[in-house]
Amino acid sequence: MTEEAHHIGYTVDGALARIELRRPDALNALIPDMGRELLAAVRRAAADDAVRAVLLTGAGRAFCAGADVKDERELTPEGHPDLTTRLREIYGPAVLAIRAAPKPVVAAVQGACAGLGVSFALACDITLAADDAYFLFAFVRVGLIPDGGLTAFLTERIGIARATRLCMLGEKLSAQQAYDWGLIAGVHPAAELRSAAEEVAQRLAAGPTVALGSMKQAFDAAAHRHLAAQIELEATLQQKQAPTRDYAEARAAFAEKRAPVFEGR
């Protein structure tokens, strides 16, 4: 069975559901409608008793470039860009839906994985990457903080020192380094990534689903107990940047394809 929303592909083959991000011309950068479709697809797979594992992929040459910076934001009553509503109503719930699904979710990451794309990749239970893939933590370049639970995932997996460096300096992390640091579960040659991810997902789909779901719940209790609260904190802190000159400068610099000049206010 194959169904497609406008920006998301949803396929069920036996016990495996495949969810594909489909804005390849934009490197699968997220816009609200796409986020809503992803949330619906994850919830659908989670509720389908015939589905025993999920594989999350991205079409084209990138997994996901994060939120589409070109997409205009709504305004708050004060006239500032609304940086929180989408996080609270779309992207945060999608991350939490992946974690709450009572079955394993595998991510196959190729090419660029940035911003919210990293959040979705790390929300999955097993994250595999191509050897030429990379993870980009560039929020600081647009005058924002990490969101989508990324502060929780990074701190838990690689520690506060490495997480702080990556995010404050807006650094890029290679797939191999991400694996060496324990951020992801495996690295494969680019030509072999999809088949390797399919094999892992099919093994999980043939496994003891209730036991796997219980493992997931236990791991969440140990490592991600406060994930929802962290996502809410990120959203609250994100809005603090909306009225700043630095955020306005970051947006202008992006549109003008130049380096931003921050004032610290």
C-alpha cells in the first residue's frame, strides 16, 4: 500500500511502514504543511497494529535541511516573528510522536541533516548515516537556539561540552565523527545506506514488537524522561530572539547571501 501527501510519502509493505520526506528540490527543508503531514504519518504508523517498525528517509540528496528559512513566519500580537507556535503545535509534537510510537523507528540519513532534521533523525531509535552525510548545527548563524528537543538529545548522547561547542560555534559534524561520539548507531557507504537501513528495519519488524516497545519506553524513562518539558523550554527561549536586532540581521544576511554582523542585542 502506497499513499502520498503533498510533501510526505507513506508506504506500508508487510509489517514495515516507510515515511519519506519529499521536498527534494529544497533539500527536504520543512514548512508547516510538511510538518503536519509528517506528524500525521508517524501517528498513523504508530496506531496501525499491522505496522511493527518504521523507516524514516529523505528523498533526493539530503535527509532534511531543517526548517525552511525562506518560509515567512507569522507575527505575534506585539508584531515580532512568532518563533514558537510551529514548535509547539507541529515540530515538537512530531518529535514526541516518534518517541511515543510503541514500535521502533529507524532513520536513514544521507547528505545534509541540519536543524530540525537532526532533531527528527535523533528522535528515531536507530539512526544510520551514509559515510558522506553530515550533521549541521547552524542555529547560531540565524540568531536562534536549537529546538525540536535537540538540546536534550545532544546533551544526553555526547555531553554538554561537545554539545555546547557544536551549537555555539555552529559546527558541522561528519557522519563518522557522529558515530565515534555515540550520536548515531552506524555509518555505511552511501550506495549501501538504504539497503542497510531496510535490513535493520525489516529485522525489527520481524521482532517481538511488544518487547521492543517496552525497551523504548524504558530507555525513554532513563534518558528522555523530560523531553517534552525540554521541547517546551526551547520554544519559550526561542521567542526571546524574535525582537532582537541580531535575529533581524541574521534573516537579512541570509536573504542577501552574506555573513551576518551581530551586535549582541
